[in-house]
Amino acid sequence: MHWFLLAIAILFETIGTAALKASHGFTRLGPSALSLGAYAVAFWFLALVLKVVPVGVAYAIWSGAGICLIAVIAALFFGQRLDLPAVLGMALIVVGILVINLFSNAAPH
């Protein structure tokens, strides 16, 4: 259940970040409100996860997955392109998340 809650936190964090970009520095009300609300939901779910998952593990997964997802969103919706080193770096982040989840005793299974 805690991994599902972490996935929700990651989803809302990426929504908040995409809306933050769309807010143009908090000059547009709709995206600004969406950003603040999404971040509030993301932190609430992350706080629930931290009752079970160690903070270092949860934050590594939350931030790493968020980086990769927002890069995809930025490419799809904001026309931002990634070069090969950026893609390889994000692939290493994904591999790191998998290693933590599959092999680490620090992550609850």
C-alpha cells in the first residue's frame, strides 16, 4: 500500500511541477492554484509514506521518478528536448530506483 501512496505522491508532484511551468512565475491564476494544490497533495501522500518507508529511500524514489516523469511531460507539452547524456542520466536514475526496490534491505518489501 505504501508504494501505491508513493506513486500518488510522485504523480501529484509532477502535476505540480508542470503547472508551475505553466503558471509563468505565478502570474497565471489557474496554473498557480493547480501547482500549489498538487504540491500540497504530493507532500501529504509523501508524509503518509514516511510512516513506513525510510526517508532516504522514499525521497530518492520520489525525486528520481519525479525527475524522469517531468522530463517526459516537458518534452510532450513544452517542446523541451533531451540530449543523449540527459537520457542516459535518467536511465541511471531509473536503474537506481530499481536497485533500491529489488535488492536493498533499507526499502520495506
